[in-house]
Amino acid sequence: MKLQDARALITGGSEGIGLGIARAMKARGAQVAIMGRSKEKLSKAAEDLGVLALQGDVSREADVKRVVASVVESFGGIDILVNNAGYGYFAPLTDLDTAEFEKLFATNVTGAMLVAREVAPHFIAQERGHLINISSTSGLGGGRNSTAYSGSKFALRGMTECWRAELRPHNVRVTLVNPSEVQTPFFSKLGHEQVLSEKKLRPSEIADAIVGALEIDDRGFIPEFSVFATNPF
């Protein structure tokens, strides 16, 4: 797909990996809309990048419908969806909080479904499109205290495979991306110390890999890929 004038929506696009993807796609001439919950972060991204910034929560169906409708109205359609919104919650099995567990799944899993469900009819009608789900290497294998987060990413992986099977006959490409640890506010949002290391991945590296996957000629696609830091230790 040529990114020049391509119409894209990126959820969780006001910071971190999502903002990096928005910056990379905008630099290649795409029309980019970002969705996020923070009005301040959205405003800054809109000012810095010149993107369409839309406030909303992916776990709220009404917000999703409004945001997708705004993108289609503003751009005249939609060609790319990047399901990036998500966060982490970590606790051992015996200490898992039901409300926190369900809240995480509402964003990481149900939210991804709601946005994809709203965008998919547009892709099907035009017989083209690219849906990218941002997962994690935590979705490739479980670990201690990661029941909620890894579980949500395993669920996203399963949904991705289902959507690929359903949408591929309509020339719609569906890709799963598994980044390892990236220099974002991921852990600081959880109240933990964020140790930033130049050896770890930057959002720009994930964004460049995604742009590469998007720009493959439409006769082919990359169903899934992982991005690891070469030597993060």
C-alpha cells in the first residue's frame, strides 16, 4: 500500500508507540487520525504533527462509533487501522483484583474488537484495507505476575487470526506486531520506576517496522512479526 494520502486511524496514538507510528506515517504523506483519552496529550500531538486528534475511550462503544465516523467524514474513508490502545496490570494469581482484571480486558481485548468491528465494514465495502494489532512478546509466552496482561495479548493474537481468516477474502490484510520492551511510559503508569536504557527499543523502531509492513505491495502481506532489542542487557 502506498502511504501517500492513505487514511489511517491509530488508537492510543497520543504517546509512546502509537505516537511514533503516527509520526512515521505522517512523514510519508498519510492522513492520520489518533484516538486517545488525554485531551492534553492529544492537543500536543495535533499541534506537533498536524494529525486529526479525537478524544475517546476504546472500551466505550459510543466513543468508538463517534471516532470512526469522524475519521470517515474528515478523510472520506479509511484505509488503515492500528489497534494500539492498551496498558498493563501485573499481580500474582492469588492477588489478582477482579475489577482491575476486567478493566484491562475491556481496553486491551474488547476495545480492540470494538474499533475493528466498526472499521471492518468500510474495508469490506472497498475491498481493501490493512488492520494492524499491536500485541507484545508477552503474548508469545506467559510469565510470573502476568496473567492479566499476557492473557489479554494471547486473546488479541487469537482475534487477529480470526479476523485474518474473515477479511482476507476481501483483500484486507491483518497483521499482528509483537514488540518487546520499548522506551515508553508503560511501567511508570503502573507506579513503578521506569528504567530507560538506550539499549532498549524506541517507538521509532517499531514504527519503522510497521511502515515497512504497510508499504509491501498489496499482492502480499506480513501476517505477524516480532521486534526485539538486539542486546537490552
